[in-house]
Amino acid sequence: MKVSFILNGEPVTVDVKPNETLLDTLRLKLNIKSVKRGCERAECGACTVLVDGRPTYSCNLLTAQVEGKEVTTLEGLRDDPIVKELTSKFVERGAIQCGFCTPGFIITAYALLKSGKELTPENVKKMLEGNICRCTGYKKIIEAVTAAAEALKK
Amino acid sequence: MFYRIPEINYFRASTLEEALELISKLENVKVLAGGSDLLIDLKIRRYEVKNVVDISGIKELSYIEDRGDHVAIGAATKLQDIVESPIIATKAPVLAEAVNEMASWQVRNVATIGGNLCNASPAADTAPPLLVLNARLRLVSLEGEREVPITEFFLGPRKTVLRKGELLKEIVVPYERGAGASFIKLGRRNAFTLSVVAVATLVKVRNGIFDDVRVALNSVAPKPVRAVSVEKFLKSREVSMSAIEEGAKRVLQDISPISDVRASADYRKEMSVILTKESLLRSLERAGVKL
């Protein structure tokens, strides 16, 4: 079946099987590699993308479900000032160890900073609960996101 | 690639009418509202499904409306929209409290309240708050509509009163003026977790007497349940710590937990008593009652 959606601002049409996940379509057909294959069961957050601006697990979404929607990945946010700030704070604070979970964390944090939600360390922790870092570096990740939010306020 | 979704036929319904026609016509069919549970269930082969009807794009099924004495929630309303709704925050805060602890932001952005109910997991977290709020479910099919109290909706694990060709359309949540309600969930960890046991309670107090008491739990029976023994014991009784402690113990008459990967039956029993008491105390505090 044909599915059309907006990927990082550009309209795309892909030919997919009804049981194909958005994760597979992005990685295998559209060369989007910031979206990682992790647990494949909606738990780890490495495959997080934005669908109409909202963080969503692409491993547990049929590509057919994004017909007509806007899908955003980090590839589409390279020049975004919020993502740049987040990236530099992640580096500064040592919030990256192996790096596999990082794109998922950055894009979820990006959505959080864009949302205008209150950003206490408690709330950052709560909203990032759907992203897992198996190097267990949560403290620095939360610090980096909070610091980026502070820096962007100025 | 470890998990694969089996081959399915996919149908996208853009109106309620279209969805009803599809689910009544197709055999071996499942409704996909967000897919957060269904797609995993397909991956682990919980169900053998041939046809999937996607209702996520049906606008007329996604809304939260204040209708004075009740709030109406469209079945395909996303969980995160419930968490962020000012209407729910004022008229049914205990529902927002429960939903805020469900899964993760990414899941709440696709999962729906109707999906959580129709999937009928014994651990469904939208169930205890809706049970204590005496919510009513509006079910619709090509033949017409009927309304079922949520207390009669669940039949057992993954089983509801929904008939072939029938769809949950709306959840009607009565506004309980002057009540205090709370929800407490115990999981294996704090973040992104399933319930080991969760309790919702609602109380109304007049002149120091329990005027109304409602208690509901999940994960401690084949379906989410009301703790009627606790309710009967406390109703019309004077509010006191000893009455609450005595009442909370009665929860054991209402539950039949099993041991599973998350906890033992004995632990669930103990925690049901403790959390029932804690939640009753919290509800009283919110109703402005001092012990």
C-alpha cells in the first residue's frame, strides 16, 4: 500500500506492507539512521520520532498510521537552535556514554523544550521516563536538559 | 529484527459509520485506536488477527467535553490529552492522576482511553478511577446504541461485553461535586511501569459520617473490581482511623490476586489493604475532612 506523509518538511510517498513499522520504513527505505532499533516493543525510546510534534515510538507504529501526518527526526533538526543547545549541553555535561540512546533522548527533550511545559528537574525526569540509557547516565542527562532549558531562556 | 508483526489487512476508517461497517463485515478483526497494546500483542502472537481497522483518524471520536453534570470523553482520545485537559483537572482530577502514571510520554501520545478499556487488561489503570466515578460507557453498532455502567463492562482478562460489530464510542464521567478522590499505584519501579496493584477511592462525608465510599482496584482479580465489602462497611459509619483500618481489611473479601511475574498473590493482598487505607486517607484529606 502507498503511504504519504511529510518527513522532515518534505513530502514522501512510500510503498509499504500493512504490517510494516515506521521504524523499518525510516531506517530501511528512507535512510534515516538517527532512529535506532532498540527493544522493538515500545519500552526503550531509542526509536523515538515526532509525529505531528509529539514524541512517539516508531517501533510500535504502523507506517500506515502516519498517512498525512508530519514525521520529524533529528535529521530534520540539524540546524535547530534548541537541538544545537541540547547537543552542546549533552557534550559539556558528559551526558553521553555509548551514545546509542542519545538521539532518542535529544528528540524527546527537544519536544519537551518546545512544549512550554514547566521544566523542573522532577518534570524533566518524568517526561523522559520513556527513554532508557543502559549505561545508566540519567543524572547527567537530566542536568544537560535542564541546563539547555536555562540557557535558552536567556 | 526480533519482533515481527504478522501479515495483516489494514483498513483505515475515516468516519464512525465507516468503522462500524468494517468491524461488522470483517471476520477475525481487531480495532486499532493507537496500537500501543495491539501491535505488541500481535508481535507476541497473543491474538491471531487477520484484519485491523484503524480508527485513530476519526475526529468525531476524540474530544473532552464539559457537559455540566458530567464530562464526555471520546473513546479515541489520547491519554496525554487527558493528562493535559483543564476540564479533567477540574471535574475528574482522579482520572488525570491515574493516567499521568501510565506508561511513558511516547505511549500516552498514541494510546487511547477507549483502547485501555476495551483491551480489558486486569491491570488497566484507567479502570479504577472510572470505576469509583461510576462512569458509563456508550457502545455503538450499526443496530444502535446502548449504555453500560463500567462496573458491568469487564467480564475477565481481555474480555468485555462488547459484541461483534460494536465499538466503544464515549465514556461518560459524572461530576462528583464535594467528593475527595485519589489514586495510588504500586509498580515494580516508579517510572514507566505496570501496576502490581493500584487503588482508587472516592469519599463524600457529611457531618462526620461517610455519606458515600467507593473503592476500586486493578491487578488483583481477573478484571478491575470495586471493593464492595469495604464500601458497605464504611458507608454511614462515623469517620475515624479505626473505622478506616477495619474497612481497608475487608478488601480481602473483594479480591482474588494471583502470583505472576510482577508480584506474589500474598504481597498483592497485603499491599491492597495498605493502599486502600492510604488512598482513603488521602481522599478524606482532599474532601477537606480532618481526622
